[in-house]
Amino acid sequence: MGGAGALAVGVSPPLASAAGRAGALFTDGSGYRHAVLGGRAASAPAFVPPHWSAAGLLLGLLSTALAIALAALAVRRPARTGAAALLAPVRRLQSGHVGDYVAWMVAGTALLTALTVPGIR
């Protein structure tokens, strides 16, 4: 269901603009503080709706096709002995148990947070 919602937002300009304005309000820290502590309604910050371009659309389609091709290659191609030997240490880090998925998700989220949130490093 989430994929259908993302597709609807992506192809419907009014829905994308509304989501963008809501996101701009959500990420406006000073406006939020003034609304909560000052007791006044939050004013909408400046929002520039996303612009679709032919280059952006083609790059998106190209990256999607490349991701599908690499995934199909990884699933269907038999492992070679040299490549399997190189990937063996990496494969040992992920056994397929649920706890491994949770641990890697937490580690990835922490790394992404450290790289993107100012003042955390």
C-alpha cells in the first residue's frame, strides 16, 4: 500500500505540492518553536514544488533498470569460486536471522544519521 501512495504522490502534482508544503512545515524548527512556545499559528515557510525534467526522469529510469539488472544477475548467476571466496567474510556477517536484519538496520540508521545530521559527529 505504501508503494501505491508513493506513486500517487509522485504522479499527482497537487498531491506532491501538498506533501511538500506539509514537509516544509514539519521541518521548520523555528516556526514550530514559535507556534508551540508563543501560542501562535505556524506560518508556512517558502516552498518550491519539485520540477520534473527529462534528464531526471531518464536518470531515474536508468537507475531503476540497473538495479533490477544487478539484482537479477545476483540471484540467477552461479557463484564463482574466486568471487565466493572474496565475499565469504561479508556473507558471514549476515546469517539471515531476524536479529541480523535488526542489527544491520540499526547500524545503517545510525551511520546515516551521523552523516546527515549536523552536530552529531
